[in-house]
Amino acid sequence: MIALVQTIDLILGLYTWVLIVAAVLSWLVAFNVVNPYSPAVRAVGQAIHVLTEPLLRPIRRILPPAGGMDFSPVVLLIAIFFLRRFIPEVLLGMM
């Protein structure tokens, strides 16, 4: 059971970093720091989009952009932090 909790925690931790990289990349593209037409940037952007969009899309339906800012990654990060704190207590508390 401990291995399962550690695996879930690792996946959630890695996904947290993917969300952070997605946010930073979007800022870099928005401020023209990186060229979005570069094949490398485009490949990384598409990979990150494929990984993040399935979980961000439902949040965006509920929480529309406010003043041009997309707060869905923040909401998802808060949910991930909650899960990382809550899952070990529940699963290991069942033992």
C-alpha cells in the first residue's frame, strides 16, 4: 500500500511540474521571448498541451478567464496539493 501511495505522490508531483512548465512557456510565448514557430518550442508546447488540457478544460468551463488571465492551472495546482496531502492519510489510515 505504501508503494501505491508513493507512486501516486510521484505522479502528482511530476504533473505539478508539467503545469508549472506550461505556465512559464505560455508567458514566454506571450512576451515573445521564444518563437512559437520554432519546431522545438512547438513540439514541447504540443506535448504539454496534450498532458494538461484534459484536466484544465473542465475547470475552464466552470471558471472562465478573468480579465484575460486563466486561473485554471492555479485551481488544478491547489487540487493537486490537496490530493498530495489527503491521499496518504486516507490510504495509509485504512491499514
